[in-house]
Amino acid sequence: MVKAYIDVPFEMYYDTKNGIPIEDAIEQLRALNKIIGKQAAVVSSVADANIERTEIFVNELVEGSWQEKLCIRLFFKSEEDYEKFKTASGNIDMKDWIKVVIAMGFGAFMLYSIQQMQPKKEEKPQVHIEINNNSGVVSLGKSIDLTDDQINKVLEKNSKPNKAEKQAALDVMNPAKNGGATQVKMAGYEQLTIPQSDFESLPDEVPTQEGNERESNYANTDIYIYASDRDKSTVGWAGIVPDLFENRVKFELEDGVNPNTLHGQRKVKADIIVHEKYIASQKAYKPFKVTIVKVA
């Protein structure tokens, strides 16, 4: 294999009027790392190939307005996967192709997260309804000849952020709110510009969950897998979390957790999200689903 990885540039620009506190800058960079890391699985899905892992480096921080220039290093799982990416990119330089798909995913993630946390938003956006309103994301996809199915895949995989991911989106926007910015340009593309009107009313933290469902995060927790599917992430999986409950519930794998690798394992340690629903007759919250975020 000629090269085991590829470096892709990524930029963020905030037209801030005030300085950015160090704490805000650190939290924002951590949030970028989380959101960009999620996009590796999205890029893999669009190319029908595998990225083994990503590493993200800071190349330059520019103050005045606040600008970040990052390097995303994506490691291919095999030479075959490298060739699949070359095929997927067609006549477009592979680095440029990957850069655009990551930018699309990042933009879609931020859009959906912000929409779901706007005041008085009662309905979550639906991918197939909202696709025409994602004009920046769609136009980027068309610029590299992605099909409608591929563009929808990018949107769909970013349309349901969990609580921790929503907090990452807020952390990305906090420097803009606190620094007096009028806009944020994401990933270096004008098409992915968020105006002040979209972020000025955002909370600093994810609002307390309302209604009859809630979710809780647990790190490095024992889980027992009773059913699995080597080819699918959201169906065919079930198990228990013995330290929390003994009743079998549905399992889902987050993007980045390989179902083929986990298939057949009985007991593992993992970072998980437990989803619970309030049962009025029992006056208690009961688990109905577990999302596996990361396997230890």
C-alpha cells in the first residue's frame, strides 16, 4: 500500500468582536474533535469502504476574528479500502472529495442539532422533508457528483444527535455567542455559513429532557449481547446491562462501531447510552433501548 492515510484540511471561521476565553476555545476544539470523528463513519458509508480511525491536529489558530485551521488524518483499514475511496471519488482528487463529504456531514450535523434546540421547536426535522432546505449541504454534494441517495445518507446519519452530541454542537457555537460574532463559516465553505439569528438564542447547555423519555450516559460498562447481526447496526441486536437492569432490550450501534467486529461477542465493556421511557402504571422509567457508542 502506497499510503496508509490521507490528510484533509478543515477550517472554522468566527467573525468575533471580542476575545475568546481559553476555556471556551478548549471546549470548542474538543467538540470539533467529537463531531469530525463522527463523520469518518459517514464518509465510509458514502464510499462503501472503511476508515479505521482518525486523528485531528491543529495547524493554526488566528485571532482577531477567530479562525482555526485543522488537519484531519484518516487511516484506511486496508489497501482495498483505499482503492474503493479512489473509485468513489472518480475524476475528483480524493482529498478534495473526502473534504467535501466531511464538510457536508459536519454542516448537516450542526443544522439538525441547532434546529432541535431552538426555542419552541416542537417537531424534530425529518430528513426527507428537510432535504430541500439543506441547500448548502446539497449543493456541495452535487459539486462532487454525489447521487441523491448518497446525499440523503449524509443527512440521515446526522439527523438524530444524542444529548452528548447536541452539547458538542452548542460548544462549537459558544465562541460565536460569547464573542459577539455575526456569523460562523463551517469547514471553509460559504455554503455552510450559520447567521447570528440561528445561534444567538441557543442555550449554553442541552435543555433538560421533557416528556416521557430520557437518556443517560455510562462509560466503560459491562454489557451482555444476546443477539447480533454482523451486517447491520440498528436491527438484530439485543442484550442486557447487568449492573443496571436484567430485562432484555434492543441494542443499536452508533456510527463508528463495526457490527462485524462486535458480532459473536458475549460480554464486552462499552460506553453506552441507556434510553428509558416513563411507564405511568409503574410510576417509573424503564429502559427500552441501549445505544453502544464505543467498545473498550
